[in-house]
Amino acid sequence: MKAIACRKAAFAALAALLTVSFAALGQELVPTKEPEEKKKDQGWDFLLTPALSTALASNYKVVGQPEGASVSIGANVDAGAAMRYDVHEWRNTLKITEQWTRTPVLDEFTKSTDIFKLESIYLFHLIDWLGPFAQLNLDATLIESFAVQPEMSTWQITYQDGSSATARWLHNMARTLPPMMQVMKDIGGVEIPETLAKLAGMDTEPASAEPSASNAAPAPVSAAP
């Protein structure tokens, strides 16, 4: 009986201690006064975060994937500058990301990511959280791009009128040749192919054998006795 009474007294003391602890903790968690508003510092703030990255992957007997190792290397720069003076605020951010990749299909490093992003924002604070602003964004690339193919490829350029670059080149070349081709035909007897002559704008129909009115012999004039 004494042991049971001791256990009950111990449990009662522990419960009272926990009650007091939770009451004290509740008083600490509930703020007694409103926190003071912290104003932003005046002047300039700068940020610069450079980073380098690399990745290596290897495929071996993967269905639908060429076997070999893929390697990628990259560099990243995040920069920023912010100014706050009275009611004026100016924020500027710059992000540059470059990455090159080599795969089993292309055994050379080629550009896979090229990002240059600049953002500038000016705010005029009528109040701390309201006011007009102006924003400028610039997205561009820094490195020239090339169409790299694993095999030799032939590109056919077609213009909006349906003509191809090859046909235009032949037509422009043929337009510079008509005088020479006419001399070759008249003096050397070299017949120009009809297709090339059409491109040059030459008349392929044979000339009429009848003399023109300007080359015809004058009609005899009879004199009256």
C-alpha cells in the first residue's frame, strides 16, 4: 500500500511540474508587444555567386541509347545590385549560364546551354508597398551557334516564293552569260542547251529567213519618157 501511495504521489508531482512548464512556455511564446518594424537599409547592396558544374554518365547495353560516356561541363554566374534611397529603389540582376556537352554520338564538345539574362527594375514608393515601376529585360546568347550533325548533311534552302537557293544561283549566273553564249552560237556554231538558254532569257526560236523591211532591196523606180 505504501508503494502504491508513493507512485501516486510521484505521478501527481510530475503532472504538476509539466503543467507549470507548459504554462511558462506558453507565456514565452505569446508576444507581450508588437514587434518593431525593421526598415530597409539605405544605400547599395551587391551579390555575386559564381559556380562550376560537371556531370558524367555512361550507357552500356541500354535499349534505344548509344553506348558510351557523356560528359558535360558548365559555368554559372548570378550577380545583383540593389539601391534604396528614400522613396527610390533600383534593382538589377544578371544571370549567365554556359554549358558544353560531349556524347557518344558527337565526339566533340558542343554548346548545349547559352543563357544571358539581364533585368533592371526601378520603383518609386508612394508608400512602402505601393508605387509605380519601370522594368527592362534583356535575353540573349553570348556564343555563336552551329548546326553540328553526326553525319554529313545536305540542306535545301527554299524561299517564300517556292524557289530554291540552287535555282536562284543558276539563274543569276545565266543572266551574266547571254552575250558570250550568243557569240559562241554565231561564230563558233555552239548550240546552247535549251534549259540554260531559258534560264538566261534567250530566245530559242530560229530567226526568220525573210529579210526585214529595213534590209529589203529598194523597189525599182520607173522614169516617165
